[in-house]
Amino acid sequence: MALKIAVLKETAPGETRVSATPETVKKFAALGATVAVESGAGLTASISDADYAAAGAAIGDRAATLAGADIILGIQGADPTGLAGANPGAWIVAGLAPFAERARVDAYAAAGYEALAMEFMPRITRAQSMDILSSQSNLAGYKAVLLAAAEYGRAFPMMMTAAGTVSAAKAFVMGVGVAGLQAIATARRLGAQVSATDVRSATKEQIQSLGAKPIFVESVKGIEGEGSGGYATEMSDEYQKAQAELVSAHIAKQDIVITTALIPGRPAPRLISDAQIATMRAGSVIVDLAAESGGNVEGVVAGETIVKHGVKIIGAKNIAATMAADSSALFARNLFNFLSAFWDKEAGKPVLDAEIGDAIRLTQGGKVVNPRLLG
């Protein structure tokens, strides 16, 4: 019997994305799998049930979609109590927020499911096409600049008019990962004067390659800031002090600040204090892409826009969901790229290797097995 893949309608508040598209449904079918899609799963991402049916998917209610499912795809992890009918040991492949949702991980284990957390995908060359964090962060960095531009009461580019000259906005990006690089590029396209900083010295050339000005501490040597998997690490007290002094002087001159710094499994590092916000001119805008993880900005509220000292602070929350069609397409390709890379034709299903399988597998055989959760 062909392996069955279930695509569920997301139930988390505000989640508009879907974990498969007609494109990936066709590709899964070409591998020999059958795909069942819960009715209405793609509507918020501009994909109709008819679109899925035309691609070869079976459309039904949740019970019919889950019945006999071997693999359950999702954007965010489904409630373990709502998966009745799936086969014993079924894979749950999604963004599972393992640290924030540990109780849910334990419940997956207790129910006998094999939970695979896509955000634990190793940052290695062969897994780049499977990396949901990168694909979603790319869009988040782009949208962050658009949000800032919408809230900013002035123009981004310099404009020379008969009535006088409009100065270009000054934009500062803090954290030069995937989201930060896209934010730099987008702000530059909109005509802003862009600068950026990061604790990883290797990003300086990347910043310059996009036409932005790097803002780095030069007085403290020997601190590279490169952690495992391409993430930043926390810096020494000496570096943090020097960084704070440099950034404070720079922030006071900026119109737009976008913060993107995250440390996996830990609260987001504080980059901007209330005192620093107070030095910015009224009408400036800060977009905090780490708001859901505690925030890079003091006082930020996830999902809300607040005003402090005359500065608008946008607490971005699930920003990829505001671009559901594109973010779903990329996420769905990440999932297909992952499963197809390990597809065993003889077995008619994916068979994971140790390097990637052990990295992303949270539960197996009724137990939590991921070392990062067993600490």
C-alpha cells in the first residue's frame, strides 16, 4: 500500500500558511505517495480545495485526512490529541518549537508518534534546501522593511523636488543572518542609507557586498562570535560593553532600526534599551523580529505596535504568515526537499540517515530522544 501523507489545516491563531501546495502534491505523487488534504487547509494561502484536487490530492474532513496517515505535514505542530486515525509511529513533520512547546513534544512521545522538528535541521550544505528557518526568515526580513516603511511618516529615498529636497531615511539592521541580509537589500532598494552590525566579524564583507555600511567594534580583538550552525553566540562582558557604546551613538542618528538576533533555545538577546530608544528622534520606527522570543528591544510587545519616547516599536509576530502564499510555497518545498532526499524507492518511503535524522528527531519508540532536549 502506498505511503499516505496528510496535510492538515493549521489551527494556531493567526496562522495562514499551509504545509503543501499543488506543486508539492504532484511531486509527492510522482514518488509514489498518496496525499490527503484537509478541506480548507489552503484557503488562507490562496489555494482552493479544487487546486489540490486537480493536483491529485484527496480532499476530506480532518478524520478522513488522518485515517491511515503515515506522515503528517504541518507548519506548526498539530495538537497530539487531535491526530486520531493516523498510523502508529506516524511521522509528524513540521516546525515544532521544541523548547517552547516541550509538553507537546512529551505528548507526541506518549502517543507513539515520531516527531521531526524542521527547525532543528543542521546548517550544512546538503540541507540548505530543507531549511525552513532560512526560507521563512528571508521573507520576514523583506516584510520587516515594508512594515517600517508603512509606519514611518517620511519617505525612504532622497527626493529632489521643486519644493525642496527630502533626505533619505537612515536604516540600521542589527543581526546579519538571512533575515538581516534581506532587510539590508530591501531597505537599499527603497532608497534608504543602510548600515548594519552583527557579533560575527565574518558578516562585515556580506554587509559591504550589499552596499551597506558595517558598524563593528574594532577595539576588542579576537572575538568572532560564530557559534555552531552559523548562529551567533553570546559575547563577553567586555565586548558587550564596547558594542553597547558604539551602537548607542549610532542608534541616536537612525530613523529605522530592524533587529533580528536570536539564540536557539534561549531568550532573544537584548540589543536596545529603553534609554537608547529615548535618544532616537520622534517618528522613528523599530521592528523587532525577535519579539516572540522575548525581544531584542526593551519593552517590545509581541504582535503589537507601541510608542515609547515618540518611537514606534513593532513587535513582529509570525511575520511570514502575513505573506501566506509565498511563505507556504517555500515551506512546502522545504518539506518536499527533505522527504524526497531520503526517499527509498524499494521501501516506498523516506529512510533517514544519522546526520540529519538524529538532529531533527525529537521522539521515537515512545520516548523523547533528541539530545538537545535531554540536557
